[in-house]
Amino acid sequence: MGLLGTLKETFEASTQSPNRGESEREVSAGAYWCDDCGVRLRDSEVETESPTCPDCGEEMRFERSMSSTGCAC
């Protein structure tokens, strides 16, 4: 493999990360969703573990992000 092949592999690997451009402080484990309103709040944006929807006041459910390991169902 030549220099171009090595550069191509390096570039492809660096663009496949789900956290491109995010610093470690901004990485989120998931988000809270309101099923009735469709409102989404990242877990890093809320201060409690059981937030209520700002639109309807119902309790929101937590869903992990696609980049986290394990099943989100």
C-alpha cells in the first residue's frame, strides 16, 4: 500500500465518527422525548432525571443515542 492508500484510509476512518466536531464536554448519552408533542431535549440540557415537557407538562422519556452501545428499546 502506498502513501495515497494510507491517506485515504486515515481520512475515511476520521469521517466515520458519530461525534465529529464535538468536544468531550458536549457528548450526550441520549435525549428526553415527549411522545405527545415531539419535543426533544438532550440529556446535557436538562438538570433533572425526569424532566417535563416545556410545551404540555407531561413527563418525558429517555432514549439513548444511536452512537451509544446496547439496545435503546
